[in-house]
Amino acid sequence: MSDQGESLLEILDELHDIVINAKNMPLSASVLVNKSEIMDLLDTAREIVPDQIKQADAVLSQAGRVSDQAREDADVVLRHAHEEADSILAEAREQASRMVAQDQITVAAKSQATRIVDEAHQKASQLINGANEYSEQTLAELAAQLGHLQEQIAAGQDVLAQRRAEEQ
């Protein structure tokens, strides 16, 4: 027998190779295989399956934590962007109010106040857009990771279903 596989799929590949390379029985579709070798591989497979399921559960749990953390990070970034925008707007309004109060430069103050408020709105919009882009990117990356994990889990479930079908 060759070295036992490190994963269930490797063990299944090895079982497949043993059956494919086994000596044919004359006038039959049956083949001769080493019972001990097959049983060793099946026992190893039975030992591996629970570990791989535990690993998949751990990966899913970690993915959930990563998803929650990404959402929290995105919320923090968005909240900070809003706070910064509010601060900029408040400062702009305060500065505009001071300028308007001065009689000699009222017209210039109104013009500059409008410009400052427009710049504040523009900066606030840029901060919010940046926070939204960061959130979208982080969630897209997380979705890709979860998709990969779901494929791995589905493959494991297919193997288990096939094994159950073969046992029946």
C-alpha cells in the first residue's frame, strides 16, 4: 500500500487507483483487491472526515467573525466620515457667520462663506464616498472568501452523501 492520503479526496483517489489497477476476474466485471489495503484506507477516511468537518465549521465561524468585523469597520469609517463632515460644516458655518458679521466685508464674506460651505459639502461627500467604497470592497472580498468556503463545504457534503449512498 502507498502512503495514506492526507485528505479524504486523496484517499478516495487512492481507492479509485487500486480498483482501476486491480487484476480482472476472468469472464466477470469483478476484480481482485487486497482487502487489508482497502480496509486501512477506509478506516483512515473515517478518521479524517470528522476532523475535516470540524475544520470546515471553524472556517465558517471565522468567516462569520471576519464578516462582522468588516461590517463594524465599515460602520466606524462611515461614522467617522459623517462626524468629520459635520465638523467641517460646523466650522464653515461658524467662519461664515463671523465674516458676515463684519459690515465692511459683508459681500466678500457671503461669497467666501458660500465657497467654504461648498468645499465642506464636497469634502464631506468625498469622505462618505470613500467610506462607502471601502465598505463595498471589504464586503465583496468577504463574499468571495465565503463563496470559496461554500464550495469546499459542498464538496465535503457531496463526498459524505456519496459514501452514505454506497453504504446503503
